[in-house]
Amino acid sequence: MTDNATREPPRLMRVSDTELVARMPDGAAVPIHPIWLRERSEAPEAMDRTTGQRLHDPSDLPLDLSITDILDLGADRFEVRFSDHHAAVYDAARLAREIALPAGDHDLPPVRLWTGDLTDLPRFAWDAAADAATRRTWVEAFLEYGFVIFSGVPTTDRSVIRVGETFGHVRHTNFGDLFDVRSVPNANDLAYTAIELGAHTDNPYRTPVPGVQLLHCLINETTGGLSTLVDGLAVATALRERDPEAFAALTETPVRFRFQDPVTELVASAPPIELDVTGAIRGIHMSPRLDYVPLMAPDRLDAYYRARKVFDHMLRDPAFEIRFLLEDGDLVMFDNVRLLHGRTSFDPSEGLRHLQGCYIDIDGPRSLYRVLRRDTVA
Ligand SMILES: [Fe+2]
């Protein structure tokens, strides 16, 4: 979830017969490591051109590999010869673009953090036959905001699966490929009751957790049962600034999440705020009805419980939350790792409230975005 505004690429420069450097936009020169360059060789004996996959194991390259010669071929191309007698031609602009990529989900649209004052919701009219440009608009909005709302999705059984398949592969779980959300007696999950559900991420007890959730409203005759969304990334970012100690405690505590029913027992541990190797916030794991912290030293638990209280109260703060009524034919699709969701309570005696849901992996929309980017001009 790196905020990845377009950057000016560095320039690749030959500084001697045996040295290439990347001249960064700030003027710094970063030497190109010989192994870094050698393992990117696209020479026929080094890479399968059809798949783009390597034909050798780069761990077998000598650690003292060096560059023995660099020939400037013009047109921004260099031929590089290495001490293991390998030679390869490189496109400098292409390498520069790779060097410019920040770590993380680097080539996705920039994330737009949002709070409770978001009024211009990313809402679109569903069209099963939408062209590539329209689908690109949808998927870009989803990747930027972490959610989209479609209206006019046919209110027929399993329509949610068909929408899910537009964006990725539907994930089957012990709930099946599709789950019905309506109040039922003896429910095996509080989702299937009429009580209020606070902000949470779904299924933190799974490995991996479902990346994206879709919820489709087939019928809603109740006046309650508003859907709620919170941008967990925005809240965690605010917490990092306001209360760094609480933020740190939530990134360092492995919380255990568990689900069980007569035929299933799922357990996974995750910190409430997960960071990637760069220190950027990767995602949120938060389900106040399911979280159990292991017994740790009292001072660590003191820090964790204080941090959880601060974070959870921020997640419940209207300043961060949006609410909307899902009407018949509306479908909300949201990133279950970035966003938290919930609903207000409703009175089942008012009438029916029936949603159908499914999960897809986050890879689906990301891949679709990259494929559509190839074929469409923004
Ligand atoms: Fe949920």
C-alpha cells in the first residue's frame, strides 16, 4: 500500500569500461551491482523469451562476478560483458524504470486515503458488457479507494458470483463459494443475526485472509442495517502520527484469531496492524469479537490493551466512518485487508434483508488493472 506517485526515472550511465551507475533525480549515483545486472540478462541462454523466466539459478553466479567491458550501442542500449564470459544487451530506459520503482505494490494506482467526510463515493452503474475503458475506471477506483459500489446488479441468485468473476477468481471457503447474509436462528456467525456489527475485517482466522469481499443486496425492506466502511489504512496512518507507541504495540503483538463450528476449526495469528519489510502498512487484522492475545508480560499486555482501545475507538469514530444503505441491486466490493466493514442493527420484523456475498483474492483486481492498462489509454 505504498503511495506511489509517478516519479522521474533515473538515468543509466556508463562511467568507465567496467562501471554503470544509475543517476538518481536527486543527483546521487547508485552503482549497478554486476550480479544485479547479470541476473536480468535476456540473452537466449539466460532467459526463456516466451515466459520471461530465467533458464539458470542466479545463486550459482560467482559472488566475485565483475563487469569486464561495456559497449555503448547507441539508442540507449549497452552490451555488457561479464567475468564469467557471459554477454548481454540491455535497454537502459527499461532498467531505469525498474530502478525507479519503490518497494511494495509499486505499479498500482496511488492509494487515496479517505475519512468520514468522503461524500463522493466511487459508485458506478453495473454493466455486465462494459468495455475495457469502463472496467479500467472501475478497477482503478477500487484500487485507489479500496472499495466501489455498483448499482443495478440483477437481483437474482448468485449474481454476486458473476460480478466477482469479472474481477478475479472466487475463493471457496468452508462457507462455500457464496454466503447468504440474513438473520437466521442458531447462526454459526454473528453476521447471520440482526445485531449491530462493529468495524472488522473478515475472517482473520484464515491464512491467507480473503483479500476482497463482495456483498450484493438482493432485498432490503428494513430501515436499519446501514453498511459501514472505514479506511483502516487512513486510521492506522493517523494513529502512527498521533500515538507512535500504540502504533508500535499493534504492529508487534501476534493476536490469535479463531473460528469453530462442528466441522471446522481455523486459527491464525497476525498483528492488528501488519507492516511490510519497508515499514509501510500492509494491512489490518481486526475483529473485536474474535481476537485473543497470548499471555505476555504485564507491561507488554498493558501496552497492547491501551493501544487496542485507542485504535478501536478511532475505528468507531464517525470522523473515519462512512455509512450507506445498500438497496436492492446494490453491490459493494471492498478490500478486506485495507478496509474494515460493519453494519448497524436492524429490526427483522420490518421486512426482509438478504445479502449474498463472496470473496475473491486481491490478485484478481490488481492483475485486471495491469492487463487493462496495456490495452487502454488513460
Ligand atoms: Fe464481515
